[in-house]
Amino acid sequence: MGKNNLEVYSINEQQTFPCYQIEKLKELKLDPPQNDKDVRYLGLDPNNFSVKFYIGIDWLQENKNYIVVHPKIENLDYVRMFIHCLHHPEISPFLKDVYHFDFTKTNIKPETIEWELTPFMLVHFLSLIDKIVTQGLKKNYTVIEENLNSKVKGKIIWPRQIKKNIAGKREDRAYCRYQEYSVDCWENRLLKKALLFVERYSTKYLKQYPDFIRKQNRLLSAFDNVSQDISYSEIKRVKVNSLYKEYVEAIELAKQILRRFGYSFKKADDKTIDKELPPFWIDMSKLFELYVYSLLSDQYGKAILYQPHGEYGYVDFLKKDNNQDGKLIIDTKYKTDYDNNRYEIEDIRQLSAYARDRGVLNKLSIDSDKVVVNCVIIYPTEDEKQKDFKHRDLKCKPIDGFTRFYKCGIKLPIK
């Protein structure tokens, strides 16, 4: 039992529960997943009681028992991985697929404070704001009420005119209501309000990520001509035309951030906000894939294609090159087995199929059936020297027994 008399089932990702816990879990009669994308119970399969690549916390039975899945790599700094993706605007559309919060369920108080959940929301929010600022802040009409001096604009609000001006013998003033078309609209006010909460929290608790702080300050300066004055009732009413795709997502996330902090700057100063968490999951396989994408982009730029479509599926990456030997089919596998001179034959078969997919080969400008394409599997390694792809050949380690098959490790950041 946990501190709050809740039954806690704790496990590392990609593991199976021990027998004594399986017997208890069977008694709960959990519903099986509906499909491969069903992330209830963090992907726990009630048939074999194993978990996949998802980490996080979720109720098994609300207010009775919950499951906690930890990263398999000890002290993994998944926040730093997420922040590194922030430097690449082309990655931002995929960040929403990395994590999910369920605000419809009761919060959970885990036994230990080890989850850094709030930074995930803030990093994703900045990536959306970055795109919005790059495209330019949208303008809209905003209703303004103002006591004007010696002029009339819009229409006079007579009840307030009588109370504020006529009763006070200020006939030179007119209390008016009018509309103004500017960036100082409700949508941008909400975004600025959320940015100020981000600034308050990150300045105090995310100093170890200077790139994040610099980007946050730059984006906040883009809202200099936008007010932060927006009430709770106005926040709830803010909606955006679906044509503004980035705005729709950013507005929803801004509301979640304000809800996370209880609409109070005081809570933004309180690190213990992560003592109580909504059920959430982080897809570590997807995060690893995007982190590798950001590192490959750092080194090879536009030579890297992400998820190009072949005839029969999507490969993780292609590396284009004028030299035949430099053309690569790359797949990420969030598996530590590859660091122990092992491999999984299904992974080899998957890449072999991509290497024969005419759609994939066309994207690499290969039109000969006699060409054997280089295939590379990128995996997490413990080697401290392999933190990026600078001055490294991606074909650094051949996989024994296969032609032109290689593996390349990448060291993930540790707290």
C-alpha cells in the first residue's frame, strides 16, 4: 500500500510484473486494450501483464490503485531530450504525440517526487509559440471600453456616462465602447498570460537549461504590444478558427498550463506542484525517435528525411547523399539489447523490407536492382563518447552475419 492507502503497482518500462503482483492484478479484471494505440494503464497488457515503452502514472481503478512505469534507463533526463527537439521547428508538429495528460481524472499523489512533468508542457508550448511568432501574431477585433477625453469613438455607454461623467460634471469626457483591430486580442492575451507563467516557473526551476530560458525570453518580447489582462471567464470563452492550426493547439495548451498552476503565480513558484499529478504518459520510443531526429538534423541538415513514405510504409529516416555509399536507411530502436552485441531478427527483417521498397529507393535516387543499400539501426548506448553524431560515421559498427547492416549507439542525457 502507498502513503494514501492506495495500492501501487510499480515497474520499469518494457518489463513484466513479478508473479505475486500478477495474481493481484488478475483480481482487478482490467479491460484489455482495444488496439495498438490504446494507452490505458500505460499500455499494460492484462493478458501477459507486461508494459511497453510508455512511462508515467495512471489509475487502474480510480481512487483505489494505480500503476507507475519508470524509465528503464536510470536517471534519464527525458526533459533535456524534449528541450533539444525545441531547437528544430520542423520537429514541433510531432511533439504532441510524445506525451498526454488526462485532466478528466483525479490527480495522483505519487510516493516520491521524481517526475518532471510540468517542463514537458512548457517546452511543447514554447515550440508552438515559436512557430506562431515566426509566422506573425494574428490580429483580431477587441471590444474596448474607455473614458475618452474630448472625443467620441464607437458608441457612448449612457449608464456609465451618467455615473462617471455627467454626475461628476465632467462634460468634456465620453465613456465609449468601440472595437479595435490589433494584436492585442483575447487570443494573444491568453498566450502572453501563459508565457508569463512559463517565465515565472522556468526562471526559478529550469536554470539548468539555458537554451530554454533564452528562447522563452525572445518569444516573450514578441508580445510587448499585447496586454496580459484577461479574466478567468474570458479565458474560458477564447476560441480560434480552425484555420489557425498552431493557434488552436497553443490556446488549448495555454489553458492547460494555467489550469496546472491553478491560475496563480504563487503555484508557479512552488516546485511541489509535481507532488500531485494528473494521470499521464510519455512515449519514450517516440521521444527517442525525435531526439535522434534533432541530433541527425544538427549534423546533416536537410539531407535527413523524416518518415518518408514508401510503397508499403514509413521508414524512420533516409539520409540522402551524392555518393552511393553515403545513402542510408535509418531506423531507431529504443532497445538496450543492441549495446550488448545482440540484435532482434524482426528489426533486421523490417529494415530489409524498406531496403527493397521501390518508393523508398526512389527517394534515395536509386533505380538499380543491383544496389544493396546501407541500413543503420540507432539505439541507446552507455558509451559516454557517443553523445551526438559529430565526427562519427553512422556505419560505425557492422552487424555480424548481414551485408551492409550497421548499428550506431547514442548516449542519452542523464540528470
